[in-house]
Amino acid sequence: MKVSPMITRRNLFHFIGYLLKRDLSESTAGKEPPLRSELFGSDQMRQHGRILANGHALRADHLPDQLLSRLAENETVLIDVCRLLTEAISANRAIAPAGEWLLDNFYLIEEQIRTAKLHLPKEYSHELPQLLNGPSTGLPRVYDIALETISHGDGRVVTESLSSFVASYQTVTVLKLGELWAIPIMLRLALIENLRRITSRIATDRINRNLALHWVDLLTKTATEEPNNLILVIADMARSNPPLVSSFVAELTHRLQGKGPTLALALTWMEHRLSESGLTIEQLVQSENQQQAADQVSVSNSIGSLRHLSAMDWREFVETMSMVEHILQRILPMSMAGWILPPVIAIAMSSNGWPPKVPAPRARWRVRRSTWHRRLRPTKTATTVPRMLVSISSMRDLPDSKEGLKSD
């Protein structure tokens, strides 16, 4: 069989590229599916919050931080996938719609990764309660809440649904104030994790398609110049044991279908191999199309949610969800709660190390607290309330369950 040197070099380049990228494929291929579970509305998320809280058990000790190392790994994978997709575009190859979304918005993903690194210092993550068992063993409880939010929204974060979910969770177990402030950064980490899982599958599909193109080029050239040797090339392909997955099958079928009876021999062989597993070419092609459509929706939702997180008023969210504010509203007169609660929450946030830079209201609070002491009569409330504020601001006496909120 005679094959031109140019075709040989080109096919060899494609195949070597496939082999060099097998490490990326094997490290990411399908081992961790996208965060995609049954879609829940606001009412369903409210029910799920109670179920999740009842299933969470906390560790007594703390394991080393895993989130920052995972974020660094996710960043590496996302960069590698972008490079792979860029190479495919440079070679005039079509990429999946989800891959186009990734490339068009990769600047935003890089920005969110930098934000996550800035707002999640190691010291802070060590203070978050960790789970004892389940899929998120050893990870912060609030991170598992973020994963569930992303999973049941297909990457879409809706403020109303998130609020219902967290509020319902706290009817069973109260979250610490530091955990509430960690929700936005944990959602970022979960969205980046979801993008990593989806793009890893996109990379695996791209590698399989590159392999299919390698055999298409070789089969087409042989059928044109040495048709008698085509059966030998098909035999070589069979001996190489290519992955008969949806991406490989769809690409090979798209390139060879309708190109004549000679090249149809390769499709006949593939159809026979698939029948041994009870599959057909049509089933795998349809499965590939459905997967690409689902991945496009998940990627677009995740990127849209990253933008939404940056625009959301998280201070208002935390004040609404915080049991600290609810407790103080019960023990303070209405006329005092409006100007006492904001600085108290600022003090509590500072004692928990979040956010990294606490604004200046603490200084104003010291002045107003002294003024308040002068204005109050020497009653039991005058001595009890300050002690409550100090206790709550340190978060050490904040109850971890609903029962702890009941008055004595």
C-alpha cells in the first residue's frame, strides 16, 4: 500500500497528539459526572433543605483543607481543556457548543478563580464545620450545601430558591454566621467544579473525535489511491481497539456516511461491534447530540450564575438568614434593633474572619454603645444585653440546633 509522505506525516501528527493527551483524558474522563440531579423548584428545595440537614453529621476534629488544592487542580484542567479546544479551532475543526461557551467566557472563569483564592484563606476554611460521612466527607458542611444547590439547579443559582433552601436547612440545624458568609465563595467553588467536570468530558470527546479523524483520513486516502488495501486499514483500526463511545462513533459516522459502499465497510464493522453490546450507531449518535445539548445548558447556566453571584447583595442575604439577628430582634425593643443589629453583625463577622476586610462600622458602634449605656436605666436589661452581644459576636454560644433557640 502506497501512501503519500504528506498524508503519513499529518496522520502521524494527529495520532501522536492523541497519545500525548491521553493523560488529560484518563484523569478526567467520566470519573466525576457533572453536578446534575433532578431539577428542583423553590418548594422542592425547601423540602430538600430539611432532608439534607437531617442527614448531615459533623466531625469532632478537622482534616486538612482540600478546597484550595482542588481549586488549583480545577484551574489547571480548565486551562488545559481551553488549549485543546483552541488547537481544534486552529485546525478548522468544529467544537461542541459547550466548548464555545467556555472559550468565550474563560476570562470570567479566570476572574472568579482569582476571587475564590483571595476570599478563601486557609485559616478561614479551617474554622468551618466539616462533614463526618457521605460524598463530601471531610469537606465543609456549607460546601456540600453549595454542591446541592448547583446540582438541583443544573448550574443555575436563583436567589429565591437559595434562600428557601438555606432557611429550611436552618429549621433543623442552625448554620454559624461564618458559614453564611462563606456561601457565596462556596457557590463559586461549586460552579467552578461543575465547569471542570463538564469541560473534562468535552476534552475527552474532543480527543476521541481526533482519533476518529485520524482513521477517517487514512481510510479516505486508502480508498482513493489503493482501494484493494482498504480492508487492511480497517483491520488495523479493529486491532487498535478504538473506544466505541458516542463521540468517536458520531464523528466517524458523520465523516464516512454517504461516501460510497467502499468506506461503508468501516461502518459495517463498527455496527457489528456495537451489536455485541446491544447498541446501534443511531443510538450512540442520538446520545451524543443529547449530551452536547445538556452540556451547553449546564455551562451557560454556570457562567450566568458566576455573574449573578457578583451582583447579588450578600450582606442582605446573610442578615436575612442569620439567627443572630433573629435572636436579637426577640430580646431588644423595636426602637433599638434598627441601629444596634448592623454593628453587632459586623463585630460577629470580624470575629469569624469574614469577610477578609471588615468595614469601619465597629468604631461607630463603640461610640453608640457607650451612648446607649448612658441613656439606659440601670435595669436588668442594661447588664444582660451587652453580655448577649459579646457572646453572640464571638459565635461560641450560638446554638447548633433549633432546640438551642428556645428560651429557658
